[in-house]
Amino acid sequence: MSSCCLTQKELLEIYGKDACQCPSPNKNMSLVFSQTKPFDLIELEQLLQSVGWSQRPMSKVRIALENSLLKVGLWRHDPAFPRLIGFARCTGDGVLEATIWDVAINPIYQGVGLGKLLMNYVNQSLRDIGVTRITLFADPGVVAFYLSQGWVLEPKGNRCAFWYAN
Amino acid sequence: MSSCCLTQKELLEIYGKDACQCPSPNKNMSLVFSQTKPFDLIELEQLLQSVGWSQRPMSKVRIALENSLLKVGLWRHDPAFPRLIGFARCTGDGVLEATIWDVAINPIYQGVGLGKLLMNYVNQSLRDIGVTRITLFADPGVVAFYLSQGWVLEPKGNRCAFWYAN
């Protein structure tokens, strides 16, 4: 069996009991969503920086992950060295509000629909725990991406507002 | 002593150890911020509906409050029957991101600067725990209010996006 193929045993042992396979655009590549497989923080920050997010202190990222309502890794399967190729996390109260942050697909793996699959997975996971309204702040370059997936921009004329501590 | 006046002993006993007085526009009225005094959920929902927020299931509101990063009550002091006249809560990870929800000042008490004092208190409380970026979704009618307080709308052309579960 090729090392890219993934058995049910490997899926659960390597990626955690909640893990599930993500449809792959390439038959030589197995992809997995996991909410529990721990992240290497350096690998995670490299992924986020590869899509343009600015660097944050590692100690703060660690706490932010611990305090997130949901954190999802999209892994390219390799039995010895699974690679983190996508990520998203949510903050929120778990019932009324959830906000998505830090969405990233490694640029090498972009353009084949993985961003959409990741967002579908995140939305479904939030729906599964009972959240009915999900929010995010979209950069101008990805507004069309979210619109095409059924997201609504600024309903009723709402506006985003940001406040930065000195 | 008039019943509206508030002793330090009353402040801590009625409103909790974290409580602090809020400058009052009226010398016959003492106002208090508290992050720990429990809310009567019916009183809270009445306050939120008085400013136009839609009704939510009480059971969900209870969980949402428990899972909030911060929840602030603005109370009009009365030794026997403190009244909730303002409210705001935040979700977030406590270090990188905080989002403010459910901001309300009872319409009877609006127009005298209490909204600004409430937001200052919330921002300072979040800054005290180390959050450096705060976000919110502002209705069109209150955009000017937030702008006047130093909030920035859609920096770098960001857009809000909402997704509603079926």
C-alpha cells in the first residue's frame, strides 16, 4: 500500500478519534480534518504567515488555541510526518455566537477547492454543537470566496469595527 | 444617608469584589460596573430587547453568559433592588482576539455618556487581561458613536461576513 493511503486505524491513531477524511483532489494524497491532533506551533505559524497573517508571540498563540471554541487542522497524511496544510479556529460562546479566525490553506494546495471544504467542515462542526450564527472578518481578496459559499456581507448595513490597544 | 448613595462596604457586598463605581450624570444616582454580580436573565433580556436586540432562548443565553470571556453589568444602585441599566459581553481567546456583543444602555438612561463609559470600561478590562485587538459588529445607527471613541471601521478594507445555519 502506498504511504499516502490511509487506513481507518491510522486515521484514528494519528489524527484522533474525531478525525475524518477530507475529499482529496489527488488520488496520491490523503487529507484529514482533525480537531484534536496537537499542533506544532512553529509549523502552524509558518502556515499562517504563508498566507499573509502577521507573526504573533508563540506564548500568546498557545493560550489562544487553548481558549478557542474549535480549532481545525487539515493534514496531508504521511504515516511518519503528517503535514499541516490548512487551519481555522473559532472563538465564541458555543451557542449564540462563533467567530472564525486564522483561516489558511498553504498556497501550494490552493485552487483545488480545499478552502471551501475546510469552511464547510468548520460550519458543520459549529452547527453540530448548536451555534446558529457564525461571523468572520474577510479581507477584500477573499470576499468573493465567502460570498460564493453563501456567506452574507454586512446584513442590515452592519459595519465591522476594530479597536487596537496602545 | 440617601438610599442612592453607596458605601464601599455596600459596593463590594452587593456588586462583588471587582465592582467599581461609574461616574454618574446625576448626584442622586449611584452607578456601578460589575463583572461578577449575577444577572436575572429575564431582566437582562428585557434590557437587550429595549434597545432592539431580538429575543433568544433563555437556556442558550445562560450558556452563552457562562462561556463569555467577560460580561459587564452597569447597575443603578439601590440597596434593596439594584437595577440593570447597561450591559456588554465579550467572547474571545483572552489574548489575541476579543469580540464585543450585546451592548445596551436602557433607553431611559441614554444620552448622558453612559455608553461611552461602558465601552471604556470594557476596553480597559480587556486590555488589563492582555487583549490587544477588539472587534465588534456595529449597527449603522451606532457607527458614529464608535468612530467618535477611536474605533476603526474595516481597516485595510476588511468586510464583515455572517453565516446563518438553516
